[in-house]
Amino acid sequence: MATTNDLKNGTVLRIDGQLWTVIEFQHVKPGKGGAFVRTKLKNVLSGKVVDRTFNAGTKVETANVDKRDMQYLYKDGEDFVFMDTDTYDQITVPAATVGDAANFMLESTSAMVATNDGVPLYVELPPSVTLMVTYTEPGLQGDRSSAGTKPATLETGYQIQVPLFLESDTKVKVDTRDGSYLGRVND
């Protein structure tokens, strides 16, 4: 337990059985009446953001969220198996928890896995990853980077839009937040 005076950005609170991260907080002391703390909270699982006001000094329950760097090992049925790179412990993360990150994960990809009481909450990938284009329609003579886009299938099976000049078996950098093409990678 902590009081609202102890809140900091990034603190995780347990409110009504759900986990919320403090995005912003402001301690307000009006000229008349008691002080209060105005907060902006983000739900850890759904990403929903809400504004919530607490009276100053109110007790709030904090939750311990453990964020660890892990390595994606393999897919086991519908679940994903990750290994802690420090202790070599393996945990199984359900596909629903991994979400869209599965589109950008190859075996041995590093990711940050957040857990609370041993239960995986979410998987966070680096902002961009390098993947191989396995198939795309051949480009035509005269195709330039500003001429438009075409669909391309990555080695994970995910499809993105790439410039017309790109060919199969090319390494590309992909934004993991929205799946957009960032550029070619030259080895």
C-alpha cells in the first residue's frame, strides 16, 4: 500500500482488481478545500486511458510488475515459449497476451515480458525489427520509391506494404508498433 502522495509516473496500481499504470499525475492544492491528486491512468492489459482524481493522502494499492528481457524460443500450439536470458527459466505466454507482436517475432528474438505474480501481462518488442521479404511481385523497369506500394510477405507470414522497387529475399526494417516499412537493410 502507498498513499497518493507517493505516486510517480510509471507506478502500477491495482484498482478494482485491474492493473493501471500512472501516465501523469498532478498534486493540486486549491485555495479553498482539501488538496487532491489528479491522475491519468492507463490500463496495463487493454491500453484504455482514464482520468481519475484521488483525495490527497488516500491509500492506494500498488502492484509489483516485473519487466524482464527474454528470448522467444518457439511456438507451442497456440502459446509462445520465452526464456529468461539471466536465469534460463522458461515461461509460456498465451497468444492473446502476445497479440500483434507475434507478427514480428522469429525464434531467438529478444523481447521484454512484463509479469505480475508470475502471470504474463504483455510482450514488448523493440521499436523496429529486421525481417526478410519472402515473396513480393516482381518490380517493373522504371519503378521508383515514390511511385506507390505493393504487398510483400515477410518470413513470419505477415504482409506489409513496400515500395515497388523491392524484390523478394531483401532484408527490410519494419516498425513493430504499426507494421510499416521503414527501409532496406544492407548487410
